[in-house]
Amino acid sequence: MLIIIKTAKTVRNHWKKSVFFTGIITYGVIYAKNYIQTQDLMRAYCQKAAKYGKEHISPNENLRHVTIILNPNANKRKSTEEFEKYCAPLLHLAGINVDIRKTESEGHAKTLIEEIGGTDAIVIAGGDGTLSEVVTGLLRKNNDSGTKIPLGILPLGKTNSLASVQFPGKKKVERVKALADATMAVIEETIRPVDVMKIEVLSLNEETEKANKPIYAVGSLKWGAYRDAEAIKESYWYFGPLKNYATYIFNGFKNKLTWRCVAQLSYSAPCEGCSHCYRRLETNTNGGGFFSKFMKTDNPHAKYLSVSNPECQINYEKKILTSDLALSTMNITPNQSSDSLRKLIVEIGPDNVEYLDFVKNGIKLEKGEKRDIKEIIEAKTIKISPEDDLQNAWFSIDNEHYEVKPVQITLLPRIINMFCKQENINI
């Protein structure tokens, strides 16, 4: 008791010690609160998952098999720990046979996809980059024809554009709930179709063009000052939770950001499906082979053969000069119905951005709000031909960096199925 009284007097008489002890106690209270909430949350999800594990299966029926593509380097190497804490227990309780494949380097996920066979689902445990690699590997393997194997995404990466729409949550307890919801979506087998962007590098050299295999993305392609600012956020780590805002404050005048994006756009309007789309699809997937004409009745796209849409064949031309260009699928646009006309959404920012506007828009982006947009274009296919001799200019494709080159982006609507929450099946 004397020790407690003595400590209380010391804290009272020395303000620095008072502040220090107050901080320690506050942190302890918050930590304890988060710990208790997390334990209660996981207990509820474990009970829910265990119900699936107790279901009877026939002697001739095999356990469900799920392959996990885990990126151990995602989110500053925290992904493995979080997967084992919040995702793996639910999968095991549900009686699922889990096969974990860890990536060892950039691009390794594409190689792993080539080796996978005989699985009921593929689940990506990582961020946008790992998801893009898996989708790219699958669609290259199947030559744009999609896949019957459903995909899951556990938002364990630093950036999770698609997963954050389906399973939102950034703070501690919210993040655990997002991971648990994403895992339960795999267990409950609730799926919805999602769009994919096929991105091809265009080249005058035929041999080079053949060597450039397409990249596939489910989220976005970005180019310009805001993309460049996002790419260097980690270099301001010493600002702690304010690093994202510091990025815009200290780079508003920097020439290392891409303030001038000059390009010729060539695009076609969105289309629900017509004979022109069908012939284009057949050329891409079957190469107009001899046997393909006998397979029309088995092809789900054959229904478009009798539909005529003259506007689908029109190419629109537009020259742009902007500080910001973003192209995205409807997958990452909240509150979009899966029955809506599928399209690419091209957002073109102002020609010039003043310092204060740049900071203001950066803060908007960090809050999940829309930045200032000058024009929006809706398209099915779009070709971007940069006109400047660009040095050290980069695209971000699903938050992975690629050198700026002429590219053609084609929308592949509803080509893969992904696990989602039950209430989001029709969204």
C-alpha cells in the first residue's frame, strides 16, 4: 500500500512522469479493449465455421480442397502471422483440406498457378499484386477463356482494392472482421462474377509484341501525379500515421511526379454483347480454328451472334493532356449492381493542378473520397498511346509498377467467379 501511495505522489508532483504514465495506461486500456473484442469476434466466427465442419458427407465424397497462394512478404511480412491467427483456424474448423503454397519472389504466383491441379478453389492470401499475378497466370493458362475454379481473396496485403469493397475494414478489430468475413465467404461458397482487364503492350516490332504477354487486372490502371505520390508513401514512414498526408504536402512542387500526361486515346463504347464482340472473342480464344465453328452451340457467347450493334465497331479518338489519368473496372466501384452494363471507367483529371488543390485532393483520396475529375469516359476497349518521349514514367496496374508504354486495354466481363459475402452476391 505504501508503494502505491508513494508512486501516486511521485506522479502527481512530476508532470513529465504524469504524462508518461497516462500514456502507458491509455495504451494498455486500448490494447486490452481490442484484445477482448478480437477474442470475442473470433470465438463467434469459429463457432459459425465449426457448424460446417460437423456436416456429414457420404463415404464416396472427398473433403473439399482449397489451395492457398500466400505471399509471406505482404503487408511488411505480417501476412503469415495474420493468416495463421484469423483465417487458417476457420478453414480447419470447417473441415476443409488446405494446401498452402508460398510465393518466393515477384512473379512466382504465376508459376505456382501452372503447377496447380485438382483443387476446388484457389484463395489468394495477399494484396493487389498477388491477386493480379494469380489472375494473370490463370487467364494466360486458359487463353482468356476464364476458369471454372472460383477464386477467394484474403485481404492480407498493404493494398486490397477489390477486397476492401467486399470486406471493408482498416482498424484493428475491423481488419480482423474483414479477414474472417473473407474466409467465411470461401467456406460458405457464395460467389459472384467479376470483370477483368486484359492489358497488352503495343509495339511496332512484331517480335517484341509477341514476346510481351498480356497482363490481367481486376482493379485499376493509374498514371500521373497522384499515382506517383502513392508509390512513394513508404519513404515517409518516419511521420508514422501521418505519412500519407505528408506525401502530398512535401511533393506538391516536386518535378519527380508526373504532372504532364499527354496521350492519344482510341476507344469503343460499352456493349452488352453483339456479333462484333462474338467474332472478336472467337478470334482471341480459338484463333478461328476449323473445329470452332462446330462448337457454337456449346459456347455461352454464341447468343450474341444474332445481335447487331453498329456502334460497337466505332472507334472514338481523343487527345488528352492531364496531370492525372485513372482507368478502372466496376469491381472496385461500390454499390454497382452485377446486372449493370459492364464497362471500363476512365477518369481524366484537370490539365494542371495547383499546390493547394493537389494537397486537398490527396487528403480526399486518403479518406476514400473522389478527387477532382474533369471528364469521365465509359469504354469497352481503350488504347492509350503516350505522345511524349517519357523517361521514368510509370503506370500502376493493380498497384504494381510498369513502365509507361502504348497499351491496349480490353474488358473481359464476368470472366471469373470470386467468393463474396452473401449480401453482396448481386452487387
